[in-house]
Amino acid sequence: MLVAERYEKIVELVNERGSIRVSELSDQCGVTEETIRRDLDRLEQAGRLRRSHGGAVSVKDLDVQTQPETPYSEREIIRADDKRRIAIEAIKLISPNDRILLDASSTAWYMAREMPDIPLTVLTNSIKVALELSGKEKIEVISTGGQLARRSLSYVGPLAERSLDAYHVDKLFLSCKGVHLERGDQRV
């Protein structure tokens, strides 16, 4: 199968199913999973699909395409008191020496602001969370890196996903916008 034919088959399968795993694509196309990952990276760059953790999702009818993401500067102040209260309650679930993941939500940023300076390791894809925690000496901050999503001030894409694969955390604090009811994990 030629590379161009494989690309078309991948896009067709992704659009047909809505989402598909790397391992399935590898079996369907008769190539290694690493080859499929490279193919998915190229197809995402071309706007033909979106990478998700462990696979790809169709861009055909994603809600994000019709409703662009609200800029972080706006999300930060919308329902600020509620987010701060949620952050304070969430922090109560954290123990010294935990390894936690904070996503790029504005609520996670409020958690970072309210977080006591205790020994922790925090993995994040958020520029704002990393900056907020940078002044806390006992907290080790690990940033995923990746492609900068300007509206959300977060790192996304294959590099960010590979970074997440490299770490194990005790607790995850994830925005409800990070999960799609029908497709599971979504990068938004």
C-alpha cells in the first residue's frame, strides 16, 4: 500500500468510526504502531483528523469546530468565586508528596493559586498553572511541552501526549471540558 493510500484509509476509518486506536490502525494497515503515530501526526498537521491519547478522532463534526474555545482570559473570570471554592475543596484531597496532574482549565489555575507550598510533584500542560506554581519552592513542576494552543495557554498535540505517557500520578484534576460523552478522551 502506498503512503497516500494509507493516509486515505486512516482518514476513512477515523471518520467512519468517530475515533480509533493506534493499535487498530496498525493492524488494518499492516504497518508498525510507530508508523501509524507518524502518519497521525502528519494528518493532524494537515487538519484531516485530531490526535487523541492512543489514537485519533474525526474532525468531521467535532463541536469544537463550530464553537471555538473561549479565550483563557475570559474563562479565568467567568464564575470565579465558584471556581475558587471548587479549587479549595479539591486541594483538601491532596497529601504531601503526592504526584498530581493539573490540566489547563481555569479551575486548575485557581488550585495552583490556592495550593499551599508543600512537597508535591505537579505535572501540567498549562502555562498559567506552571507560572503560578513557580514561586512555590517545595513544589516540583513538570510541564508537558508540545504545541502551544494560544486561546487556552496550554500545550497540546503528540509531544504533550507522549510526555503524559511518561509519568504516573496519584491524582488527576481534569476539567469537565476534557471529556467527550461519546468519544471519551478529547484534546480541547
